[in-house]
Amino acid sequence: IIYLMSVFSHLTHSMLLLVVSARDGGDLSSATKAAVTVHILQTTLAPATFERSWFAFSIPVDAPEDSLDGAVKGREPLDSLEVVSYRISSGDPQGRFCIDSRFGIICIKKELGHETQCVFMLTIQSQLGKSPVYSSTQDNISVIDVNDTPPVFLTRSDEVIISHTQSVGTAVYIAHAENKDSSLNGAIKYSLASNLTNAFSIDLGFGVASLIRMVFEDKQQEYTLYIAGEDHGSPPLSSLLLLTVTVEEQRMGPTLVFQKLVYQVEISEATSPGARILQV
């Protein structure tokens, strides 16, 4: 938001050119700069002023079109008989909102999506009659998330091979689902929807499936597990992953095996090529 810090006269400045750059919290600068041209008009008319310098409203993401979001109010000078009108000057390039030019009531014009944009910052201008002078206010609109997106696994089915002598506690698989919702609606917990053999367990938070008993005595070559990913919304939404665990008999004699079947590592996006990540 650009604020006026001192009074200008059109006799000394008829136009000002401002160059604006942006910098994020990681100290990265914007690739381009924005040019703002300010024209100083000659007028003796006092503009209509807003009751507040900024407004804040919240609206559910599933609110229907034409539903009300909020209203802004401008005050005309006491000696004025002109009518105040309103318009959205910036912050809504997709035209998702509209404003009643007479009463300043803001309505939804198009469907909103919390996953695509959760906050809108609209600049509202008021005009007194046909005066060339405007006053502005900021309208911050927060889109409240609802639980409308279920967790999604990267794949619907997968398979893994283990040895029939695999020890108890071995991690055999990591299930991972993603959810575009936020807060509790986007938090995922994992469970085994079917585990008739009671040979496996899964970590609720990380989705790591592990052996909880030896499978040597089962004489079973394959296990079918349904892993559920469920969010914490109300009502909760979920999806399933079909995991096939194949048991192979380990032959006697020298063998080459990994110490662990599942590895997990996190790296920074700024990690340099060639950096050592993990040794397996």
C-alpha cells in the first residue's frame, strides 16, 4: 500500500513516477519492478473519505455466487449534495468480486478456491459525483477453508518385496498422501483398513508400514494391505492405497541385503549439486 506522506500542489508537481520493488522473507528481490504514475490534479473539491483506512472480511470457500461478503462506507463532505460511488480499482484481476456502486456492498461474482488463493487484497475507490479526485481503502478478504478435498496418494497401488526372515520392526513401506486443504482439513492420518494377518502396523502420522511379527511360519507368499489416508476435517474425507507385499524365500549362503528396506531423507531446495545426501 502506498500512502501519501505530504501535501502536493499541481503547481510544483503535475506528475510523479514511483518505481516499486519487492523482497520476500528470504531476502530475494523481485525479478521486475513496478512503475506507478501519480497524477496531481487541480481541484478545490474535498473527496469522499472512507470510515476506515482498511476493512477485513471472511467468507466460506463454498459460498454461492452473488452472496454478500461485506460493505464499505465513504463519507461525503457536509456541504456536498453529490452522491458517493464506489468501484474496485485493483486486486481482483479475475473478476471474482463485484461492488454495488451506490451502496458499497461487495458480492461474490465467481466461484472461489481456497487451494488456489486464500486471501484477496482489494483496493476500493470512492468518488464524489464526477469529481476527478478519489479516495481509497484496502479490503482484505480471507477465504475460509472447508473440507472439500480428500487426501490423494501418489499412486493407487504399489508393491514391495521382503524376505521371509525379515526381522520384527523392519520398515517395509512409506505411504504418502497429499491434501490441498489447510489446517486440520489438510492434516492426514494413516491406518490399515485391512490387516487380517496382524503382521503389519502403520505409523499414524508418517505412514511408515512395519513388520510387527515374523512371517516365516505363515508360509504365505503375498499379503494385501489397504492403507487409508484420512484427514481431520468434519466430516473426514479419505482415500485408499492398495499395497501388495510379496514374501521371497531367502536362500542359504552369502547374500547381499540392505540394512533397512525404507529410507527417508529431507533436503533443502538450496542444496548444491554433488552434495552428499544419504548412504545406503
